Amino acid sequence: MSEQHDNDWLEDALHHDEPYIDDAGFSARVVAALPRRRGLRWARLLIINGAGIMGLLIAWYVAPLQGWLIESLTQLLRARSLADIPLVPVVLIVLCLWPLWGLLRTVIDWRSLLNDLIGRH
Amino acid sequence: MELTDSDLIARVLLNDDHHAFGELVKQHQSAVRATLRKLSGGDEVLADELAQETFLRAYRSLRTFRGTAKFSTWLYRIAYNAFQTHVRRARPHELFEEDRHAPAQPPQIEAVDWQLDLEAALRMLTVNERSAITLCYTSGLTQEEAARVLQCPLGTVKTNILTAKDKLRRYLLPWKDRRLT
């Protein structure tokens, strides 16, 4: 019995409840030290992708290649084998789709947009 | 309704919600700070610095938390790493595996305040013994969980706990027949 007590008293003592440590502003200090929020991410996406689309539209109206582009796109649509596919229109389509996909992502990320608009954390 | 750790983590990951992360800190700060206080031998200032570092590291690497272990266990792992880094920087000569810093004099045990006496006795242990005892008793981890946090074999944790308890039993003898308050 005594030997049992010799072994158990420390075990019991070590299992003694750890006192709760009061927060006392600790959490607030941690939050204040966090890296800045990805604020206005939607605005960044909007500006970058909007500028991309604007650039493509301007290029479309300014460059004297409209006829050639239309012809290439028609060729692309009619292509029946890989060898028939013209490379330039494919590249242009990718260039056009990239900012469109970016804009779509901005809309999908509506939670971030809402949070920023109403200034909620 | 109180949000679970998983809910709060999801909010942080989806919306970069600092408020949700603050709630996570509030829920775990006491346990993490208590563990670090024990690991650092009762140095509250150092423990709080390491605790802050722990939560900042947790925030930065929250995406790597896979949910296979409890969030608290994952936090203890980060806390232990922060402590280990501190020890290596502050006392590079002090190896974790060796009992180089154990003083010759036993601690002064007053048998008045259990927490103070326990901290004094813990300071007498090697870092590895102290870590094993702290994680298994203060933090309430199982020995398997402690082995994962300490990244060492389970057998090593068991040996360190046995050795540590032998020493603590000697140092804290005045507490043997006292009731803890």
C-alpha cells in the first residue's frame, strides 16, 4: 500500500489542474501582429484583368489585322486535323480567355468582395 | 453557438478572417502558454514571446494543417519547435540529449505553492525530460502524441518520463503527504 502511495502521489500531483491563464490582451496582440489581410484582392484582380481586356479591345480596333484575324478564326473553326490549326488565333484566344477567366474569378470570390465593401473583418 | 476549431480554421482559410483566427488564439492561448511556461522553466516573458511566435507561425502555415491530428496537438508541435529553436540559439552548447545543465544543488522546495515548486523542480531536468513530462501532464497529450510532437521514438518518451518522474519524486518529496490546493 505504502509503495503504491510512493508511486501515485507524484502522478496525482502532476495531474493537478493547470490554472487557466487569463488572456489579458494576449490574443489581441497576436491578431495585431498578423500579416496584413489580402485587402482589396478583388480590386487588384479587377484592375489587372480589366486592363488586359481593354488592351485587347484597343488592339482589335487599332491594328489593321481584323480581316486576317477573322479569316484565321474561320480557318480554326473549320480545321479538321491538327495540321490545319493556325497557331496565331489559338494564342490570341488564350490571351483573351485569360483575363476573362480572371474576371470570372473575381466574381466567384464574392465573399472577399463583400467583406471589403462592407469593411467587415 | 460556439464555433469549433474546424469552423474557425475554414473561415481563416476562406476569408483570411483575422477575427476567426483571434477566436482560435483565445481558445488555445492558455494551454499553449502554460506548456511553454513549463518548458521554459517558469519564464513567463519568454513563454509569452514564444507563444506569440507559435500562433504567428500557425497562421502562416495553417494551409498545411490537414486535420489528421487535433489542432491543439499541431499547435504544441509548433510551440515545441519554437522553444527548441530558442534553446539552440540561446544556448547552442546545451545539447538536448545530455544532462549538461542540471545543477548540482537540488531545488529549494518550500511546499507552499505547488506550481512554483513544480517549476523549480522542472528546471532541474534536462530539456528532453522536461519536454516529455510537460507535454504528457501539463498539455495532456498521450505518450504517442508526445512522441509525434517531439519527433522521437515512443520508447525515448517513456524513458524520459520515467527518469524525470524519479527525479521529481526526489525533488518534490516535501509534497508527498500534502494536499494540493
